[in-house]
Amino acid sequence: MLLVLVKCQLLYLRLRQDARAVTAVEYGLIAALISVIIISAVTSLGKGASTTFNKVASEL
């Protein structure tokens, strides 16, 4: 039982010192935020362009 506890503690210490996983998660969150911003901007611009084209078409 003590051996299992020691192995778990060593695994925890190795994972805590490994900053690559934390960096990967941060980059993933940044990419997700940028994606949300791009999607909202494209949606907003698409609605505005559609309104403009419909207005021009109706006046012709």
C-alpha cells in the first residue's frame, strides 16, 4: 500500500512540474476565444451585408 502511495506522489510531482500541459491548455483556450470572436464577427457582417443587398435590390 505504501508503494502505491509513493508512486502516486511521484506521478503528481512530475505532472505538476510539467508546464507543457498547462501551456497547451492555455493555447487551446485562446484558440477557442478567437474562434468565437471570428464567428460572431462573420455572423454580424453577414447580416449587415444581406440587409444592404436586399435594400439595393428592392430599389432597383
